[in-house]
Amino acid sequence: MNMKSLLLFLALSGGALATTLVPDATNLWYNAPQAVNIAGTTHFTYVNNNGQLYVQSLQRDGSLTPPVLLHDWKQIDDHDSPVLVQMKAGKYKDHYVAVYARHNSDLMLRISLRPNDLTQWQPAVKLQENATYPQVYVGPDERLYIFFRRYRAGDLGLKLMTVPGDLDLGRREERMVVRFPKDSVVYFTTTYRDGRFGLAWNYYNYVLKKHQFLHVAVSDTRGITWSTPEGQAIPNLNTHPPVYTQPDDLQLRAWHMQLTAEGKPIVGFMQYDREFIPCCGQEGANLGHSQVMLYDGHVQQIDQADVTFYPSGLFVDADRRRVVYAKRENDTYQLRAFNLTDRTSCAFLKSSRPLTWPRFVEQSSGDLIATFIDWYRDLNDFRTDLLIVPAGQQTCQ
């Protein structure tokens, strides 16, 4: 551990070595899952500001394993971070699978050489072109389900690729889920639970330069047909009305969703006035007006974040009945937890550094990762560090 990591440990945990800093690491955007806990070890992925993709592990004793290079795009872009899953049965039982895409370019897949081992990988295989935002799940049939956004003339939209459990890529299938409307693209977040997928999305109209409308749907157990949160069949996702329309002077982005044990969706989204101005490298550059919003059958505002979109972020933790989100208050950045049962919130981590983009560590007891931003001038010019915060360090301050 270097001195910078040690000092951050002490500053955030009151002397107890609990939180972990990973320098020069970014896993922004919707790619998921980017952190998963398996047998007590947290594996996580990221891209650095040289365009190199890594996987690394935080072990039970708090030590970090050496980073393993998955790919070098030789292109700096914060959209490129890989996602990571582990196969549960069949030919590749306990092998890891990494899926990643260069922004609006090649969608790639790699399989670990040995089970339960992240140190060596088979050669990368290209799955598709003109893709971004991979979100990957291992279904009950052991197939891989890969949601991604396809950006190619004649084939524009949110798509779903399925790969057989034996990872025979020659038998993969692909279908359109939501097509881009005229003059618009789709931004989306998905989730998976007990054989069902949840999907929340919004449209960006590039003529109006505005993110618009919140749409929510839940699939059957095969991800083929979709219904409303109330259980009514949706014949066509492209024409289904939104569950929420933002005020005229604001815009919104669907950010994260989960399904409850009963199959009901909970969606967190941001509503804000300004999409982007350079963040964090200039005094006051990340000020803005934004609200942290929640949809769980009806829409409500749960807090005022006071930042523009890029230094914001949230995740929904349905099992622990909470939403964790980033907020700026005066000159302090916070991670806050909103209790879905009693509708109260509290800060559990504060910093003078911009602190943003919280994410849930899958299969953990409530651990999360977040991002410190040194600067964010655009998606090709940024410097960030990752922070891993165990559940035991998420006590209200």
C-alpha cells in the first residue's frame, strides 16, 4: 500500500484500515457488474486514463492483488470499463467471463484460462461491432444474457444477445429490445432477479439536446415478453408510454434499478438542469441543480444533490431497502443512504474531494465502490480513483 492509500484509509475510517483506494481507476457509466464478491473476495474492473482495462481483487485481509491487464484499447474513454461474471455450471463452471466494449465500437468477450483464477485469460473474441454499455447476467439456464446499445445505421437500439452456457459463440443469438426513435438514442439500466429482467430507460433527443422520459418494464422468465410494473403486457416497448415525464426546464437519466423479492421494480434516476460542464478541475465548475429521484410505483424526490450530472450518481439496494447517492453540500461531498422504509437519509462518508458514482458490490453484504474525481473535462480527459467501502464502514455521521 502506498502512502496516498494509507492516508486515505486513515482519513476516512478514523484510523481503522477499512476503506481501500485504487489509484487511476475509473468504472463510470452503466456497464455492469463491475464489482462482485465471491467467497469473501471482491473482484472489480476498471479502465485507467491511458485506456487500459484491468481486473483486480481485494482479499479478505484487506490486501490488493496485482492488477491483471485485460485489454489495451490505446484510447482514453471512460465508457470502456469491462464487466465481470462467473459461470455457475457446465463446461466452464467457475470460470470468469469478462465482457467489454470500446465506446460505440467492438464488443469483446474473454474467458479465464482456469476456474476461480483471474490471472490468465484466453484470447479475446469479438461479439459485435458499434456497441457500448454492456450489462451481463448468467441466467438460470446458464446462458449469458448481454444487454448492450448498438449504434449502427439500420440497426440502432438497445439489444439483447444470448450465449449458450457452453460459451459456444457460434450459437449466440441477438434481438432488438428498444429501437432508437427519430433523432434520439437510448440510455438504459437493467437488473436481473429470480429469472426476470428489469429494464429502465430514457431517450436523448440530440436535436433538442435533452434527456427525456422515464420508461420501466419487467420481463417474463425468458426475457422475451415484457410487462408494466403493474403486470400488464407491453406489446411494443417502442410505443409504450413513460411512467414519468420531466418538467420542461429539466432533463433526466435513468441511473440504476433493482427488483424486489416480489418482482417489483425500484428505479433511481437523476433530474437536473445541466448535462455537462467540466468537473472538478476548476473551482465551482461542478455546481448545478439536480434532484435525486425515485420510482417505486410512483415518483418522488428524495434529495437535492446540487451538482451537475457527471459528478452525481446513485444505486438502489432493494434487499437492504435503501438508495445510496452522491451529494454536494457547501464544500463537502457526501455519500448518503436513503432508507426506503422510514424515508430518512443520512451521510456515512464525507470528503473535500469530489466523491461520486456509488455502485453496489454484487453478492456482498452491502459493500460498495465509489469514485473520487480529480478532474473530468470530458470522457477522454479525466483522472479518478476508485474507493471500496465495506458495509461496516457505512455508519451515519
